[in-house]
Amino acid sequence: MPLIPEEPQIHESAQGPRATSASGRTAPTPRPVPGPRPVAPPRPGRPGPLRPTAPAQRTSRDVTAAKPGPSAPAAPAAVPASPQIQLIPASPEGALDAAEEAVDLLLDSGRTPGDVLVITTGEQHPWAAHELSFGEASYWAQHDAGDDVFYADAAVASRAAARPVVVVAVNGGDASTAATALPLAHGRAGALLIVCGDPQQINSVLGAGV
């Protein structure tokens, strides 16, 4: 008889702690398990989609950084170029005729008459002599109009404005006249300088003065 109550006590003692663990310990254990901790991992996942927004801002910064790039090549575009020099060998007697032929070729190639300035170092061009017979005022008025080829003597060429093409006829005059007229013509020519005369004399002047 005394063994019978002891056996159920042993079984109850084994069941007792289980019941107590289920009754008392279950309350603390389920509280951390059910929801808040599994809900916490998705919360760090939410800032994850915010991170791709950051690279979107980086791309915008890259675009702004790329904008100054195309502006850089704009600066070298504004570099003045020196005119091309073309030499036509001619004697002092034939330099004016060579200059006339050069002007005709320029006009035939599409140049407008107002683009051309002709400078003579010796005898004046017949057109200049004719127009000057009406007075200097009307002569320079045609220069200011800029709608026709203008012929000027080297002595007054410094008064002429720059034009895209300047033709120089070294048709006489002393060496100092050519030495002054050629650098002046080079400065007046915007795109092309054509010199008709003695190549040796022209090269010596242009090599030293230009």
C-alpha cells in the first residue's frame, strides 16, 4: 500500500514540472516568439528599397558632373586662325594683271566683291585713280559701303578695313613700301592673303615681318 501512492507521486512529479513549465513558463516564452521579433526583420528590409533611391541621386550628380564636360570643348572653338597665304610669281610689270586674274577667280569661285581688298605697292590701280578723281570723300564712301572690290594704294592701305581676302600686287615701289604693305595686308586679311610679285622678295618680307 505505501508503494501505490508513491508511484502516482512520481508520475505527478514528472507531470508537475511539465504543467508548471506549460503554465508558468509558457507565458514568458511565447511573448518573445509570436510576433515582434519576426516583424523586426522585415523592418530592416524596408530601408532596403530606400537604398536604390540613393544611387538614383548619384546618377543625377553624375549627370550634373557631365554637363560641364561639353562646355569645355566650347572654349577652344574661339581661337583666331591666321589667314592662308598664296603666292603668285609675277614681275613688277605683270603683278597688277596677276592680281586682276586672282580677283576674277575669287569672284568666279563664289566670293562676293565686298570680300576683296586689293593693295598696290607701285602705280595705282586704274579704278582707284578714276574714283579718286571725284574726291577722297566719294572714294572712301565706296570703301565704307563694302559692296564692291576696293583698290587702295599701299600709302593709304592702313585706312582700309579688314576683309576676308586681301590681294597685294607688288607692282613697283621701293623695298620699304613692300616691307610695310605686306605685313599690313596680312593683318587685314581674314581668311586668305594673295601676293603677286617676286617670290624671293615676298618670302624675305613675310618671313621677317609676319
